[in-house]
Amino acid sequence: MASKKNINIKLKVWRQKKASDKGQMVDYSLNDVSTDSSFLEMMDQLNEQLVAEKKEPIAFDHDCREGICGMCSMYINGRAHGPDTGITTCQLHMRMFNDGDTIYVEPWRSKAFPVIKDLVVDRSSFDRIQQAGGFVSVNTSGNTIDANTIPVPKADADKAFEAAACIGCGACVATCKNGSAMLFVGAKVSQYALLPQGKVEATDRVLNMVRQMDEEGFGNCTNTGACEIECPKGISLENIARMNREYLKASLVK
């Protein structure tokens, strides 16, 4: 096991006071950063330094810091969530960097993800897509049927679970050259389309979610595949294909 060590780094961080302001990259130097610390812990250390210097700390999103919530969203050295695979920003550790490195830190870049402040972006467009159809309606009058009484083929259940692993972080959008949200929407459509509980509202769901996606200003998919590579949960492009099939079937019915 490699011994613990500290490194000195330089950072170029995007600073922007509010959405209407013109932002810019600002240079910082940070010394004695433990390689055992996470990237967010390094950002905490930088903010402590800025506060000690009576400067405004850098705003950035975070919550669980366990790769579950999807809140952390930084574009690090030209990659969503940074130079590692299958991780969120909070799971990125400073051992991925070397002493003397210059690290570029930017927010997600997308028309549908406007910057709120510094590295914080507004991802409420994802919420509105979910609200448009990413749910099942259940009668809770007391006559509900236990979900486990409905047989589900294991292959379908496994694929539904894989699609449901999407945490809605937006890395797919930030990575895509078109700013497409089709991997996100495809995952949300798929997790219901594969299960009997989702069949009842399947037609309206896919039509409404795709319509909302377009209204939010997301781009279209051109099968580059960058979204799947940078997705921290490894959501497959197969979900986009399934969404397209569901959309075609729904369009014919409607």
C-alpha cells in the first residue's frame, strides 16, 4: 500500500457570482493536500483558506458524499467527475493527481443547466422531466396488491434495477457534445417499461417525458457514447434504444 503523502497543487476554478454575470477562471494555490482526501475535502480545504484570507468561498453542490445522491457536479480537467471511471466527484481522491499539478474545475455546461453561482448549476429541468411521467400511479385506498404477487422475469428485473441506478447527477448532459439528456430519460423510462407496474401508464409516460426533455432545451443523441463512459453508474446506451422503441410505439397508439 502506498504511503500517505501531501501534495501542492494549483487550481483554476470557475467563479461566477450569479447567472446573469460573466464568469471567469480564477487561479488558486493550495499546499499540503493529503492524497488520502477526497476531491470535495480538498475543496473544503481551499474554502477554509479563502475564509482565513477573508475572501468569498467557492460555492459547489454536495450532500451525501457517498456517490448516492447525485448532487456533486464538477467538470474536472475536461471530464465530468474527473479523471477516473465509475465514480462521482465525491468519490474522486487526490491520489489521482501529482504534486505540482494544475487542476481545472468548472460547472456542468449546458443550456438546460444554467449556472446559479460558481460551480452550482440549476438541474431542476431533471425534476420537471421526472414530474412529467417518471412515476407510477398507485391506488392507496386500502385495496392495494402487494408488488411481490406479480411475477417479473429475472432478466427484466435485473435490467430495471440497472436503469434505476441512475442518480440524476447530469454527467451525461455535461459530457455530451449535444447536451443531450437521453441517457437520463432513457434510464427513467426503462426502469418502468421493463416492469408490469409501469405498463399501465407507459404510453403517456414516454410521450410526456420526451416532450418535457425537448422543452427544457436539451440536445438530441447522435450515438457518440460519451454519456455511458462518463456515467458514474454505468447506465447503458441500451436504455436510449429502449426509450426510442417505447416512444415509437406510443406515437403509433396516440
